[in-house]
Amino acid sequence: MPAEISRQLSTADRVVVVTNHFHAFGATITCLDASRLTKTVTSARQDRLPADAVFDWDVEFYAGTNFLTVIHLQDRVFMLGNSQYIDDTGVLRDFWQKLVAEDRAR
């Protein structure tokens, strides 16, 4: 993870989830959940074997009203810019599964 992105994400206080191009669903996550997600994203390792995946969730990070960055999430793998990263802690997979379940429940 580039140091500049890690520094930016350390200031995030909320996460806005904007769905994929298939569904109209969004949510705002604040406080502890945002902190947990940002820590997970910044500690993810670059994936040297890119997945053939549909990155169906856009997850935007904000500090106040300032947009910081967006990741494109699929399960435990995400794209940031032109690089693919993977989370082995299970945090992103749990978050992704929660989003899918909430979307299906609507």
C-alpha cells in the first residue's frame, strides 16, 4: 500500500458504500467500523496473482466532507488505482458478506 494512501486513510472517519452498477444500494459507516475497515485496507498486501473478479462494491473513504479514496471490493480482494490487494484477516470478507446480505434483504 503506498505510504501516501495509508496516511490519507488514517484520517478517515466515515465510509460510504456505493453499490455496483447492478443495484441501487448505499450505506454510511462511521466510527469504529470505519476505523476497522481503514486499518484493514492499509494493512492489505498487494496481490501478485490478480483475481478474475467482478469488483461489485465501490467503497469511498472520507474525512469529514473530504473525499480520500475509493476501493473497488469483491469479497476479500480489492482494487485501489491500478493495483489489486488482498486481505487475509477476514475483515473485508465479513464486510462484503454483510453488504451482500443487506442488499438481498431489500
